[in-house]
Amino acid sequence: MPTAVDPSLNRRKLRLALKSARDRRGLTQRDAADALEWSLSKLIRIEAGTVSLSVTDLRAMLIEYGVEDPAVVADLEEAARGSKGQSWWSSYNDVISQPFSQYLGYESAANDIRGYHPSLIPGQLQTSDYISALFEIGEPGTRARQLIDLRLARQDRILQEDGPRVEMILDEAALRRQIGGPATMRRQLAFLKNLVAEERATLRALPFAAGAHDSLDSSFFLLGFRDDEDVLYVSGPGGTLTNRDDRALVARYQECFEDLQNRALSQEDTMTLFDDLIENFHRS
């Protein structure tokens, strides 16, 4: 994880601790909001981790929930102070949607990231040339540059030495599709090989022979946490969705990822495919 604690991580820490304390007290969100003389929406936003929390409001919640341990109180007060301010992606807010901003908050706190895209290399693994080729089609110059910079900044945070564990299924269609031309694809594939060699990611190719599966028309990512349930992010023809509350839907995509793992090539065979494709792009 990044050395400097992002405000979104402090908000998430508060969300988990306060929800747990409320549950131990046997209170519903409505019960707690009424006891604190707050609107229900205020409590929901705090427990969703989407807003900062003042130390004064935190202390009121801790008293209501019966949290008295001085060490716990001091730790949460420090998190409340650190929950204010802008997240690392805030300078890109004019080019990203609110759902994706919410997703970035979860991704920044994740301990592992699993994902699949049916037609592209996942954004977390794209080289700058590949990203540029994607965004420079149909995007104004300034907006394209911002989107490129955002994706590279996001990648730097994920692929750093102490970053989350990354496991991706790469569709053969994405590996063969010439985004930016043969030279760009050679560099992209070489970058993927290096990630595996340096143990910064586990990558396996899903061959055409795998046939139909449950995520042919959408990409998805599952974010795992040591202290919380998986969060799901889905992007497809119907738009985007970040979900942590519909456990049945999350379970469906957990099963989908397991199915893709079972159909995918071994990592060794995936590296062989990378080499073959690099050679093919040399001849293109």
C-alpha cells in the first residue's frame, strides 16, 4: 500500500470500525441515527465511507456505541482527522465518473485484485503507448492526456513493490488485438512478461478454445480485503456498477472468475503464447 495514507483509507477504516461497533450494540442504522439525532442519510454516508468524519461526530458515535477503550478511541480519532482532504485521484475528478471515483477508493485499499476483460488488456496492466492509442481515439487532446495520466498513476500505485496481489485473466482476443500497431503490442506483451518474471502479477491467458463463458460481454474486477467482504466492479453494455452489498451478485462473479481460471492456460503456457505473439508482431 502507499506510504502516505490516503483519506479514503481512513474513511474506510472508520466505516468498518463504526459499523462493527453499531452491530455489537444491536442497533440498526435507523436506531443509531435517531439516538444521535442525525438524518439517516448522514449515517449511511459515514458507514459507506464516502464522506469525512469530524472528531466531534466520531466521539458522539463512540459514546452511543459504548466504545471506551482509550487506545481504540485515540486510533479512530486519528483516522477521523486523516479522513479529511482530497484523495490522490481528486485532480482528475473532471474526467472520471462518480461510480469510478467510488471504485478507486476501494481499489486503493484492496489487498488483492482479480479481474478479466473480454477484449482489452486490463487498465491496471497497460503500457503508456497502449493507453495513448486507446484514449486518443475520439477524445479531445487535453481530456485524453488527463485520462492517460490517471491510468498511469493508478498503475504505479497498484504495481509498486508492496502493492496488492494482482491476478488477471487475459483473453486471447485482447492479446491479439492490435491496439496502436505491432510495435505497441510487442512492448505491451514484453511488459506483461516482466510483471510475471518480477512476481508483480499472476497472469493467465484465456484461449479462444475456452469457448463461451459467463462474462463474454463485460469486464469485471473483484477487490479483496483482509478485513472485509469482496467488492465487485462490473463494466459492460449496461454501464458500470460498484457493488459490495448484493452478496449473491458478488458470489456470481467470484464463481465466474473461478470458471475462467479453470479454462485458462497455465502461466507457463501463457508465457509461451506471449513469446509466440511477440514474434508474430515482429513479422507484422
